Amino acid sequence: MIAEAVRTMIDEDRAEWEALVLLLEAHPDKVLHDPESPGWTARDVYAHLARWMTNSTDGLEAWLAGRVNPPIGGTDDEINARWQAEDSGLTLEEARARAEQQFERRISVIEAVPAERWDQAVEAFARADGAQHYRAHRGFIAVA
């Protein structure tokens, strides 16, 4: 990926992140999804995104170092449910802080990838848990 494409990707990530955060902050304690979906609040979404951003950023760092991290056991739904249960004791503030920290870490790691290291795998890691993931979560929010 050329520098301009990386910058465009990061700008899109930031815009989608900010849009999602505005929506989460507007409804901090409400169940955000329709009744057919898990009853997640803003805390749960922040914790979920922090976990996935940690996972994909760790994967990118490992790939760049010539390693491959072992896969997480289970389907996405099983992983999400397990992590949600593990993070259920977090406060909104703690979950938000984790998510913000992992968002900034993710951006920093992506920005530090040397131009000659960009390949399909690096791009896949860099795009994982970025704008598309944040946009999807905005789409899941059903509160008025």
C-alpha cells in the first residue's frame, strides 16, 4: 500500500470511530440492539472493540516479526459471548479507556509499518477491526 492509501484508510477509520463514539456516548446505559440481538450497552461495545483491536494489532505485530499468533478458539459469536462475560465487570469508563487505548495503539502500529512491508497479509491485519467494523456496529444500534 502506498502512503496515500494508508493515510486514507486511517482517516476513514478515525471518522467511523468518532461517529460510533458519538452514538455510544449519546446512549451510555441503554441496551443498544434490537430484542433479537444480545443486550449490549455502550460498555459492551467498547469492551468488544477493545478486545478485537487488541487481537488484530497483536496479529499484525506478530506477522511483522515473522510469527503467527494462534487462533482464538471458537466462532465469532462464541468468542464475543465469552469476552462479554469476562468484561461484564468493567465500568463504562474502563471499557471506553481500553477501547480508546487500543484504537490509538492500532493506528500507531499501522502508521509504523514500513512501505516495503505492505503486502496482502499486512493490509488484511490493518483493515481488520477498522472502519468497516465500527460502521457495522453503528448499524446494529437500534435505540432512538
